[in-house]
Amino acid sequence: MKYPKLFKFSAFFILLTLSAGLLYIRYGKVRGLPDELNEKALNETLIGVYDRNHPLQENLPDKIQYLSMKWKNEGLTNASDLKEKLSKSKNLLLTLEIWPENNKNVLEEIIEGSYDAKIKQLALFAGDRNDILLRFLPEMEIPVQDFPWQYQSPEQYIKAFNHFARQLKKFAPAIKMLWSPAGYPGDSEFWPGPDNVDAVSITLGSKSELKSKAYPVDSNLTVDALTNKIHRMRFMDKPILILSAGWKTDRTALSAMLKKVAHQADSFKNTIYSPGYFHRDTNVVIQRKTLIIGAYDPRKVLLKEPELKVEHLFTDWGEIQRGDFNKKFHEVTGRKHDVIVTMEPWRDANNRQDSSVLQNTMLGKYDREIKELYRIISNSGQHVYLRWAHEMEIPIHRYAWQSKLPVDYINSYRYFMKFKKKDDQIFRVWGPAGDRGSADWYPGDDVVDYVSIAIYGLPDKNITDERQQESFHTIFQRKSYRMRFMNKPFFITEFGVKGTTAYKKKWLEGAAETIRQNQQIFGVCYFNLFDNPKVWGDIKAPDWSITKDIFKGFCKSLQTNTDD
């Protein structure tokens, strides 16, 4: 990949050929054209185009025009008004919002065809023009309720997008469809696939994003923020339009930032950004032959149960330095059990935490400890499922490796997993919690054998009523959907439920049914202990522990059809 060029002013990018270039900067004033039903000024303006896969065309229009439409009902709009606005536009970025009457579900209405006549009308007015980009129901992924299509099912959004695009292109095939998230964590959940998307847009400083709580942003653009937004588009092989909704920056600063983004992509073109390490939209079905059952059980309640085949060990630098891990590991293998090893790279033998542990790992600071870890687990005679720095995507600071840049995490994971030539008995496990934006941290197919997600019934530490816990099925469906870009089997290395004996039995029966029905789950490992009290503050930490009888009942429930 060559380093991108910066071009002067003209910003209309890829409308004619959609072979946009690596970097493209433009500045201009908004033409506050009214929409067809509700006239308003459009806040978002196109300031750049980024595409690391296609050459930039220098012969581009000098000006771009904007139009925002807001549909408030299913009926046809004022024909003369819409025709006039379209006829006066050239090189048009058209944003469409749909605000249905009577609080109807806008996505359901689109899917059911309620807007088909209106879509056809728009298409016929556009005709055979190829200079229109249609930005459809933008910023859908942000968990606020500014628009009626936010806080909706990703599957429904995808169906609505594809239905709209197909209807539109029946009569106006030259219109270019934009998939338009803000570039917020979790946007890939709403990706409708490549067939009906011509280009992608992201937004800097949108009002919806500024309202978000889990991933707060401010009104000043930083290179990390821009890098993260573009990084989230790595599964989509499409040009990226960069829109500004008021994020404060100037031309020189943005130009420098985009150069850094391109440099990062070029630096890791053979790893993080290599298409060869991702299975896009694959139809390959992975199915288990045998289900592996295990437990994290430091109190040794379940270890003698015949159904248990694997034990989970959490370790850190200090345990390796002191020799504690060596002892624990050989105790497990001495019981002829396989081992899940979760490496928590934070504390050393003096209990010191390293806030820059990801970078320091790549700089070789912990090579001695990593070498010793591999010495211990290699050629052990048992299968070892090796997991590095789990739950990295949660935007908290429970662990030193959380709330870091995805690229830093990915490179540290790859460094750790490729430190030693792969032992046939060592399997590499990528272990996100399965939360929003997990895909941003995916390190690549070549270093992942299993994907692990955490499934705990208690969805939030502020919920103490066991009846408000989510089912295993609900959590698995939500979290496994986020892994749809990774064609890898699941090994659920942590799961648990709190509550009365009766409730735990019922919850685990439901879990067993879900595991039976989902053949891509190759292993499950119960967390048979209470959680860390320090994390829960004034609230009593949940106790996930179960008895032998409950465990036996769970294993019995798994027997039906597990090996079909």
C-alpha cells in the first residue's frame, strides 16, 4: 500500500466510480437546502474521504450540495417540491430520516413495505442520475433515543436497510447507498453486508454521540478518536466518508491526523488490516463432535466429578515469577484434566500493577515470564486453552488492559500468542466479554482457535433481584451475534448464575438447552465461586457457586443430543 496523497479542496469523492482514494480533504459551507417535508439546515458536512484499498481519482467535482429529507408518513410527498430540490442539486449528499406517525416502529414499517410507494417516487424523481449519495437513517448504533431508529434490533435495522436499498435501486440503480453509523463502538452489529452498500460514512461530533454515557466523547477531535472510528470499519471493504457535525479541528490538524491513520493501516497491513485474517460473510458452519465441560473451582467442590474434563486457572506475572503457577498447573494435569489458562498481565511478585502493560509486553519487558509460561504448558500431555488479557473491550478500569486502544491490545495479543511456535496441544483463545464493540479488538484468524465470551445471569451490578437476571439464551444470542465476523467455534470459559438453588437449577436447564441447540459451542466452563467483592462496592458480590447436585443435573441436561 502506498502512502496516501492529500488533494486540494474538491470533496465529492467517489460518486461517479466509487473508487475513492486513500485520503481526500475538503472544506466548504453547508448549503442549507430544505428537506422535502421539513425544511432545516443540515449540520453534517463532508470534510474528507478515506479508503486504503482504492486509488483516488483527482478529477472530482469542486462542490457538493446537501439535502435532508424527513418523512413523517407513508404517503407520497409533494411532487413539485421534491422535483425542484432535486433538479437544482448536483453532486448531492442526501440524508433521509423517517419519523413514522403514531409511534410506529419505523424499521418494521419499512420491512413490511409501508414505504415502498414513497421509495419508488423518490427513485423515479432521481432517475438515472449517478451523482446522488443517499445517507439512510444515520447513527443507528448509538444507544440514545434521538431518532426513532436508535435503540432498535440490529437484525431489524439490517433488514430495513436492505429492503430500502433494493426497492430504491429497482428504479434508480445509479443512486449510491451509504451505510451511515457514527463510528461508535458496536457499529459493526448493524452492518447490512456489502451487496447493498456503496460507501460508508462516519460522523465526528454528532449530538447523539455526545449524549452517550458508556463511551463519553468531547467536542475536540483527537487522532485516537479518529483512528478508532476508522479502525471499526476494517471489516467493511468500502470507501469511508468523514462527516463533521461540529467536532473542533482545522484543516491542518485533520490532514495530519489522517496521515497518521493511514500510516497505522500501512504499518499493520499484513496483520490487523489484512483481509486474509478475516472471514467476511462466510457461510461455513462449524459444529462440534464432543462438548467439553469444565469449571473454575478453587475450592475443589466439583473436581472429582466424572463429567468434568477441564479446569480453569487464572494467573499473572507474579505467580509465574514465584513459581505458584507451575505448582497449580501440574496439580491440574496430575488429575488428567485439560487446562484453561487465562493470563492476567497486571501484577508482579511485589503486587505492582503496570498501567502500560500492553505496550511493555510488546517492548519485551515480560519476555522472561512469557517464556516460562510456555515452558510450563508445552508438552504437558493435556490440552491447554490459552487466553490473554480477557474482557478488554469493557470501558472500565478493572484491569490494566481495559479502556486501551484496540490496536495496542491486538498487537500485544499477537505478540503473546506468537511468542513460541505453536504446540499442537495449545489452543489460542480470544476472550472478550462479548460486550458492545467486541469486534474492534479481534486479533485475526491466524492467532485465534476459539472465541470465548462471558455469560453471567446478572446483567448489571445495580440489579440485586435474581428474577431480573437474563437467561443464558438471551445473553448468548446477543453476544454471539457480535462475533459474526469471526468464523470460529465458541468456548465459553466463564459463565454463572446467582440465586436460590431452585433458580440456579432452572437457569442452568435453560443454559443446557441453548448449548445443545448451538453446535458451534465446543466447550463450557462454570465459574464456581463468588465474584471479587472489591469490584462491587457497597453491594454484596454475587456468589455464582453451585453444589455437586446442581452440577450433575446440568451435565445430565447436556447429554441429550450433545453429540448429534
